Amino acid sequence: MTPAITGISSMATRQVLAELAAAYRARTGVAVEIESVGGVDAAKRVAAGEPFDVVVLASDAIAKLEAAGAIVPGSVTPLVRSAVAIAARAGATAPDVGSEEALRRAVLAARSIGYSTGPSGTALLQLFERWGVADALRARVVQAPPGVPVGTLVARGDVELGFQQYSELMNLDGIQVLGTMPPGTEIVTVFTGAVCTASKQPDAVRALLDFMRSPAAADAKRRHGMQPA
């Protein structure tokens, strides 16, 4: 019998991967145990050679791991496309974020703005630079600690507006999701899976990744606020 497949991922995909892991076990009898942590921490642990079989991270992080020799060449498998959304505290007056100019006004009016680590947070800061407002916002932007959802900061009232993957905001209590980023400002992250070089069962991991990218996994991805990649 195939041993359990162990893996690590960023927090953005934890719920969809849990559902897909359960579905895979029901189909094959193979257990899949994936630990979800902050993406930066996950990448460091894979690069350090921790004995994981599979890793699921943003595509740029996977590319760096591949260049470092931490994943098996040719095993990179795009899994989901995940859009960034905007959140405010539940019960607060919701600003208009339906256009790029409306979002810019809402950002400039916000007392504080929360964003995440990883590529989506970097892309948001680049958007502020493009708007020419980065300096004006510098004292008001708050980066959530690794592994802490931005929505948690919004729900506590620590920040007025929060930006993070829709999949991480959609099920949180205490917030209202205002929508995904409007046209012209879209931030979409592709999350990919790969076989870790530390794995002793690469063929079993490839079979898992084949299932996770198959049409049979598409509905689960959409249920968790993502699209098949």
C-alpha cells in the first residue's frame, strides 16, 4: 500500500487542498497530509530539504525552488488561478471599489490598509507605486504576519480595508467582501504543485498532481473561490 503523501502549501490553498486530498483518498485509498503555513516559510522549509513529497505554492515561488534544485524538474503542475479581493469590516459603510478610480479614492480615504506577504502583496504595493500614492500610504499600510489572514485584521478593526486572495476572505466571519479587484487592477496568482526532490515516492505524487489538475477537481476549486489553471 502506498504510504501517505505528505506536503506543504501556503495558506491560500489550504481549504481547496484539504477537499481534494479527501477526494483523492476516497478514490484511491492513498492518504494525503498537507501542512499549510505562510508561503515564505513553506518555501524556506522545502529549500532546506524537509522531507515533503509535494509542495503547492505561487508559481514564482515554485520557479525559485526549481532553480535551487528543491523540486523534481518537469514536475511543475499549474493547479488554480486565485484572484485578490477587497474586504471591509462587517457593518461598516462599504466604499465603492467598482472601478480603478473608485478603488484609488477608497484606498486614499482609508485610515489603514492590510495586505499579505507573498506575490499578491507585492503586486498591490506595485499598484500603489503606479498610482503615485505609495509615499502617501506608507504609514497606513499594514502587512499581516505570515500565516495570519488579512481578513482577521479587518474583522478586529486593526485595518479598514484588506486585500488578499478571495479564497482566504470568503469564509471569514466579521468581514464583508466588496469584490475582486476592478478592471485594470486585477491581481491573479497561479498556484502550482510540484514533486519535492526529497520525496521517496515521486510517481505517487505525480498521480496525485494529475488528479488535482484534472476536470474532476474543477468544481472543488470553484467552490473555494478559485478557477482551474
